Amino acid sequence: EVQVLESGGGLVQPGGSLRLSCVVSGFPFNNYAMSWVRQAPGKGLEWVSDMGDIGGGTYYADSVKGRFTIFRDNSKNTLYLQMNSLRVEDTAVYYCARVNIFEVSPGFDPWGQGTLVTVSS
Amino acid sequence: IVLTQFPGTLSLSPGERATLSCRTSQSVSSSYLAWYQQKLGQAPRLLIYGTSTRATGIPDRFSGSGSGTDFTLTISRLEPEDFAVYYCQQYDSSPPTYTFGQGTKLEIK
């Protein structure tokens, strides 16, 4: 069974840092790009960052560029999101998702259950 | 690219047909348009990719269509479990980024 499980969320003060983890199982992690998507309370979905498979690049939304870093440890089947200089507006549920490429069409499937990050003093 | 979904809220009864729209600010490849369903308190689920192809396990009452800047998700006969929020998403390859629409809430009338 394909599984995606995030962890690492919590309460942090503005300006602080947090590292999220996403452990996957049930598929060859090395072969897939992975993405982070967030959802502020009561709001819609916002793509945050993407990392390609082996040798793939890293990409960020403008809202987090320069503050967040995505990286992966293929030996541990784990994707990470290092979040620095956190702002109140970064408060959200953060989802990890596998990027499936169906021939040329991407789709995020499956998604984890999400981890809540709250930035507040 | 900005994705605008309409209506913001759609009130229908089970058994009715639902038509949800997604308009992009620039023409996008039909290969790069997807739809997701999110039920309250749950993670999103992929419904449609490449504008019109249903993801694994998605019932055939869900269908997608469109091209250029106008895309549509249709639910032919609403079931009680279909009432949720629906998001369209587009992929831009240069540089690789994704954008979601703001969502359409499908509620029971």
C-alpha cells in the first residue's frame, strides 16, 4: 500500500525555524518527484515546493523562496522541508504529495494527512 | 498564471448534475490541468489529470473537459459523498511550478 506520512509540525514564534518530514512507503521513492502543498486555516491550497527524483531540481513558490529549503534522503524514503524565518502567514496545514507523471500529465497522488504549523507569538 | 474557479459555491441536490468551471489567465496545455476533491477535514484527492483522464478508482460520473483557458469538471449525478470542495490545478514547466484555483464549494441544497 502506498503511504505518505508527514510529521514535524507545531507551534513556533515568528522568525523561528521548523523542519517537516514526510516518510513514504509502498513505492520506489527514488523514482518520483515530491511536492509540499499548504492550506491556511479556512483557505485554499497553495503549492509550496517541489523536488525532482534522483538528480532532479528544486523549485519554490515566490512566497517561500529564500526561506524554505526542500531536500530528500532517498536512503530513508524521506522528504524534508526546512522552514526558516517563519512568518505568521506561514501558518497552515502542510501536505506532502507524490508527483505522478501520467505520460506527460502531472497529478499529486497520494497525499499525506498533513501536519499543522502554527506561527504565533 | 492565475486560475479562477466559479462559482465560488454551488448548491445542488443529490441526483442533479454539477458543472464546475476553471478559467486560466493564459492558455495552458490540456496535459497540465488537474482537478482535486477535498472533503472536510481530509487531504485532497486527485480526481482528473490531463484535463479529462480520471485517476484510479474515480467513478465515471466525474468527467473533465476543456482547452485553452476554459476547463470544466462535471459530475453527472450527484451522490451524497460528492459534496466537498473542488480545486483545479495547472502545471507550468518553465520554471516547474504549480498553481491552484481558489476552489468551488459544492454544498447540499
